[in-house]
Amino acid sequence: MVRTPSSEGPFNAQFKVFADELDTANDKRERLVKASRDVTRDSKKAIFSLHRANPSNKPAILSSAAASLAALRKVIASRIVSELDCDSAARFHRAYSPGLQEYIEARTFHAFLSDGTLLAADHIQSEIRAAYTEHRTNMSDVAENVFVLDNADYVLGVADLTGELMRVAIAAAARADRNAVRDVWVLMNHIDLAFKGLHKYARGLGRDYPSKLKTLANSISKVERSACDLAVRAAEFGDDLQNTQHDAPLEPSKKRIRAEQY
């Protein structure tokens, strides 16, 4: 006698529960991945707009970027934080982490251009919590949740920030703005020093952390070369460097010879 499987077997109901749980988890992961991609895209747009800032349009650029970042916080609150609780925040971290890192890069970049400081993780966390509180006020069916910014997301976001700072320094060197180059160099070296103290925690910072450290070292070297070029030009032409900013770059050997003359 051939026995056919019964749809009413003793284990079917339990496996149906497992299947529903997996489907729910997969749906949540997909939503978080899509939200993270949207946050990444719009954060990059904010960064690109901030790079267009110059002494004449800087206030307007900063104001526009601040509005974009505020809108991004609402997206993070409504589409990421609202999906998380104590368990799912760790379980689905890889799904939404890239978007948070990109947002942190954009937010800290905006803060640096505004007042020359590095925005603390607690400040970023409090801003996102405030956006989530506002979201809950407008949506009565949203459960209460306490957002905790992952330390690794902040560290990796700041590591990416150093690439933007390097570009700011290069642009400042092209304008012969020695003070701006120095300010960037000082901040980047402080970040580098802080990161060197995190080596024993490197495993908890993700597999991208070592490569980001190498990128940081290369960015600092580029800023230092720009500062050296400005110092050489200052020694040759004095403090009036504006008339030399469009000159062709010096050959490495000529840079060395002219520097040795002074």
C-alpha cells in the first residue's frame, strides 16, 4: 500500500509557521535594503551639492543641503528605524548599514563646512531619534522604538568623510587658501590618530575597515603634498599666491630645487 503525504500531518502546521516567519523576515530585509539604497543615493546627491560650495554661494548651498539632510532623516525614521527593534536591529544590520554610513558621511561633511568641526555620534543619533519621534506623532499606529546608532556605522562613515575632506583641501589649494588646507590637514590627522587607537577593535568594525585606513593614509598624503606645494609657492612668490594659482604644476625635481633654495 502506497502512503501519500497528508496536508494535515502533525508537523505541517509548525512548518507553515516557520515559512511565514521566513517570508516576513525576507520582506523586511528587502524593505530595508531598498530604503538603504534610497538613503545612499540622496546622501551622495547632498555630498555632490556641498562640493559646489565656494565663498560666494556657501550659505545658500549649506541651507539647501541642510534641508536635504532633514528630509533624509525623515526617510531613515519612517523606513528604517520604524522597522527595527532590539532583535531585528542586529539581525538586519547589514541590510541598512550602507545607507546609514553614507548619511553619516554627508551629515558630518555638512557640519565641517558649516563650522569646521567633526559632528559627534551622539548628535547624529539624537537627530535621528527626534525625526522618529516626529514620525510617531504623525503616525499613531507606529510602535515606540529607541534608535541606537551602531559605533561601526559612525566610524566607517567618518572614514569615508576623509575622502571628501581631501577633495576640499585640493580645491582650497587651487584657490591658494592655505588656512583651509591647514584646517583640513589638522582634522584628518586627528581622525587618523583616533582610528589608530581602534586597531584592537578592528574585527568589530567590519571587513572594510582596513581598506578605509589605507585610503585615509593616501588622502592625508595628498593633502600634505598640496600644503607643501603652497609652502613652496609662498616661499617663491610671497603671500600673494592668487596670481600663481593657475600656473602649471611644478615638476617634482623643480619643487625640490626651489624648496632647497629657501
